[in-house]
Amino acid sequence: MLFHRSKRAFAALFALLFLLASAAQAQGTKLPNVTILATGGTIAGTGATSTTTVGYTAATVGVQALIQAVPEITKVAKVSGEQVFQIASENMGNEHWLILAKRVNALLAQPDVDGIVITHGTDTLEETAYFLNLVVKSKKPVVVVGSMRPSTALSADGPINLYNAVNLAGSPSAVGKGVLVAMNDQIHAARDVTKSNTTTTDTFRSSELGMIGYIQGGKPFFYREVTRKHTVDTEFDVSKLDALPQVDVAYAYANVGDVAVKALVASGAKGLVHAGVGNGSLPAKTKPALIAAREQGMVIVRSARVGQGIVARNGEANDDQLDFVVSDTLSPQKARILLMLALTKTNSTKEIQRMFYTY
Ligand code: DGL
């Protein structure tokens, strides 16, 4: 009798252990849910021949075709796709950013979405990534990806970039890292990455501040953390915004005058980023127009066209006296993004300068 009872107990214990092991195995192989939001660009581009790597048409291939072209994706994630836009990214505008940001936040609020990949043209990819880095309100991974060769080209980089991006977006190690850019087997933080070459596949660089990791064999490897606040830790909320304040960039160079600055002021810009030479220097022929713009209430940010380094406050100009803001290490195009969002919160140059030292 005792033998039969212990035999039944053993069988029950074995069955329980088997069920637990199966559940654990299922959990261990549970694929993440990744949504791909397609916006266009070269990754969705097509050329006349397989050797056409310039002179192709961007933004022609739909999101489902992009996914079907990389069947390996379905082995690493449960993927769904949405065609948000179909544009070349030189045409990306504030209105596109607001639509995209609201869709990203709505999707990430869903418990059945673990991460998002945004396919995008490379020309303004860094700007969209930085904008989202400031307004996405989730710690879940958001990965922006593009390609330098069209989908029809020999050794097109789009498929492997997309495969890497989906892996990254579904990876727990990418949670809380801010918006990421995955290109050329590298992981870059949105704040510091820039397109550095017109056509080569290694164009995305974070130069002196450095990329934050690699993707190898589909797996992300991180080597550094970003120090500036992003996503859930920012004060910016676009959920109720239908438009962003107009902010423009005026570029400096030898012999520049004040025509561009005056035209931007006349166009009704609320803020202006000056892409100065050197350490953000203000040419004498331009400075009076910038001072007048400030006196009219425009917020002026002194940035630099050089691409690396800190634009020092009160360095090449007396910012305290002029009541200007300096861009820290942000490029002019990214300083414009932060100034736009700052102006949705305040006109105080003191507060805005704090933001440039925070994000
Ligand atoms: N027209 C450019 C763009 O959509 C093509 C460059 C690319 O996507 O790599 O950004």
C-alpha cells in the first residue's frame, strides 16, 4: 500500500517538474514584441541596377516588404509593421515628429509592445532620434535605423541594419538607455551621433564622445552609459502639442553678413541657433542683428559649426551681457531641437541654459 502511494506521489512530482521545466523553457524562448514604424529613406529605396548606390529613389518599399526581405527577424522577435510616412528624410518636418512621437508613446504604453524600431532616411536620422530622445515617455527600447545603400544594391546594408535594430529593440539590456541608433553593427546614443560621410556605410559616428556599444551576431554589447537625461527623465511632453515653435539656424562663414539672421527674424522665428565659426564666434557683421533679435524677444543660442567640443559660455562672446544661451556640445541642428522644446516650457534664458546643460 505504502509503495503504491509513494509511486503515485513520485509520478505527480515528476509531472509537476516537467510542467515547470516546460513553462520555464517557453518563458526563456518567449520572443519580444517589436513594432517597426517605417518612415521611408534609403532603407526603403530602390535603384535601377544592383550597382546603383547613388542616384536611386528613396522611400519606395513598404514596411511589410522590408520585413519580408529579412525572414531572420521572425526568429528573434514577434514583429508587426506600420507605415507611418513614406518620405525621404530631408523632408522630415516638425509635424512628422509630433505624429511619430505620439504613435511611439501610444505603442510603448501597451503592455504587449516591448520595443520599437523606426526605419528612417539617414539625412535627418540623428535629428529624429534626438527629438524622440527628449519626448518618448517610456524606458522601453526605441531604435532608429536606416541604410546607406538602397534595398536593390549589392551588399545592401539595410537588411543587416534592420535585423540588428530589431534584436536591439527586443533586448532587455537596451531598456532605459534612451533612444538608440543602430547602424553598421554599432550602437550610438541619440544625443551625440551624427552622419559624418555623404555616402559610406560607416557614416554614423559619435566621434569624441563615443558610441556606446556594438551588435555582434545579433546580440548587443554595451560599453558605456549616457550621462545626460532622456526619455522619462525629461520635462518635455508633446502629447498635447499640435505644433512646435519655429526655430531656425543661421550658418556662419568668412564674409558672412546679417541677411540670413534678419530674414529669419522677419519670418517670425521664436528662437535662433547661430552656427558660429570656431568656438561659436560671432562675426562683427552679424552680431548687431543677433542683439536686435534678442531685444525683440527671440532666444539666441550660440552653437558652433565645427562638430566637436564645448561652446564655452562667455568664451567668444559675453553671453551674460548679451543674454544668449550656449549649446554646450550639441550640434546646431540638435540645439535647434532642444531650443524648440525648451520654448514650449519657458522663455527664460536662465532656464533654457539649464536645459542645455541637462539634456
Ligand atoms: N534622401 C536621403 C534620406 O531619405 C537618402 C539617404 C538615406 O536614407 O540613407 O535621408
